Amino acid sequence: MRNDGVEVQGGGADIRRREPAFNLPGSLVAVLAVLIAIHVVRTYLLSPSTDEFVLLHFAFIPGRYAIPFAEQDMGWLWSPVTYSLLHGSWEHLIFNAFWMVAFGAPVVRRIGLLRFFLFWCLSAAAAVAFHTTLHWGAMILVVGASGVVSGLMGAAARFVFSPSGRISRQFAHLNRRLTIGEALSNRSVLVFSGIWFLTNFLIGFGQVFGSAEGGAIAWEAHIGGFLFGFLCFPLFDVGAAETRRD
């Protein structure tokens, strides 16, 4: 008989606690289900012309903000968030889902569903705001939850690492939040952040000096999301004593 991660055998004679192999907050599972459902509909149910309509109205386009609002639709208002629900391919979606599971779970457990929803919206907007400053007026489509995932990584860097540098998958959300100074002096945080920034800068340089055919990676949005999560996470954090599972 199994009950909440506890296995009982022999009428209670042998009891041992086991950590579930797959245990995600329900709200995060729901988000992943929504992302998958949207991509299924776009890929298999919508006609190419209808999907193009969806992209033009719900993907993020930096060039929108160089045009007077009176001369365009309302996409400028909601696209800084809705673009994060769209993906360019199954590979794109799976990649984002993998990292969202890794870093989204401790953040959701710590701040709860409502704050997570607000964090998603604001980190998505912050990511493309940074991207737009470097691509002002560009008529390019930006889609994907990578900016939000980067925000979750930045937020997680403030609390998931224990003083020893290790991460407890189930209990990392209970750690004390590090101040910016403490985080920047923590070897694990520095190594993690350094590798993350180096990877994104290499992606950026590769696109500048290489070929950008087939759809470029919006690495600038990644950086904007990470900085938002790292710097602004305290605004969403309710403290370990008030954590919720979903």
C-alpha cells in the first residue's frame, strides 16, 4: 500500500519513506498541459493561414512598438505575454518543458500559484522588453517560453543552492533566500550563472558571425528574463515558512 510517498508492507511491520521519482506541483503540470495543447492545436488542427493569423496576432514583434498604436491591432497589448505560450517546434517546446520542470518546480512550491502566474506574465514581458531594446523596430516574430524559463532560473539561483552547493530536489524551496551579495559570493551560484551567461553569449556571437537561417534564438530575451528573475524574485517570495505545494 502506498500513501503520500510512504510505503507500508507486512501490515505496518516494514515502513520506509521513499521520495517519488516524479513529483511536480499540480499547477506546473497544468501549465505544461496548456503549452502542449496549444502546440497540438496549432500543429495538427489549424490551417496554415489560420496559424499565420495566430502568430501575427499573438507572437511578439518588436516592430509593433515603432508604429503608432492607432494604426495597428491590439496585439501590442497582450503579445508580450501570449508569445510565451507559442513554440516554433516540438523540439523547442520539449527543451523549454525540460528546464521548466527542473527550475519551475521549486519556484512554484515556494511562491504558490497566483504569484507564479504573475511572475510568468512579468518575466515574459521583461524578457522581450530587453530583446526589443536591441532590436528596436525589427519585424521579427518571437515565440517560446524561454524568457520565462530563464526568469525561473534566475529566481531559483536566489534560493535553491544550499551552503554546501547541493540541491535537494524536493526541499530546495525551503532554503533561506540569499541576498544579492550572498548570491554573488556563493560559488555554486556563480558557476551556474557564469555557465548560463557564457552559453547565451556564445549563441549570440554564433548568430552574429554565423548563419541565422531557420530561425534565430532570442538569446537577448533569455538574458532579460534571467535578470528579472534574479533581481525581482524577492517581490514574489513569501518566505519558506509560507510555502505552498500548488
